[in-house]
Amino acid sequence: MPYRAEVDVRFQDLDAVGHVNNAVYATYCEQARVDFFEDVIGLRSTDLNIVLASLELQYRRPIEGTGTVSVELDVPEVGNSSFTMAYELTYEGEVVATGESVQVVVDPETRESVRVPDAWREAVGAETGSED
């Protein structure tokens, strides 16, 4: 199902030579995750009990100047307490980066990992019996 989020490149995202700083790509993925949870699962970021366990990005070309980055996001895997998100970032019609992150659902009080809620599984079309 890929989900698409459009993220504006801000002037503050640029380095001294006019390229988007490499660390900002992770922020674009984060914004896409937040939008995904609001639009697909119906949860605001303040209502999420997840932690980012890992993030990997592969850079293909620099983003130069301002404009809009399109972030396609998919959920290829849902485990017992974690789920994987895959990203493809495009700028001016060209893929500029790809990536993957793993999020873990945690209990808000104990901060221990807990099962991914069935409502989330259903929203992304995952099987309810998946295991980590």
C-alpha cells in the first residue's frame, strides 16, 4: 500500500553549499511516520507509545535547494512487538534516498515492549498472528 507524505525542504535544512544536510533525511522519514500514524492509524504522535530501535538510510544523490520531498512509506513487516517501515525519498522526480526503520511498541508506564495492537495490524493489513 505505499503511503505518501509530502515534506517541505526548509531553508534551515540546507548546509553552507545549499545541500540538505544528511541528518535531515531522517527527519523527513520521521515526519512521514507521524503523518502515517495520523492518517492511516488515527493516532497523534502524542498518543503513540513507540520507540525507534533502528534507522538505516542509503543516500543516492543530494537534495539541492528548497522545494518538496516526497516520502513513500510502507510497512513490509509486523512482528510481535515491533514493525518495520521502508522509505523511498524523491525530490524533483528522482530517488534521493531509501531507508528502513524498526519501531518497538512499549508500555507507557513500564517502557517494556508489548504486542503491536491488533487495530494497527489491521490498518496496515498485517496478519494478527505474526511473531518477532
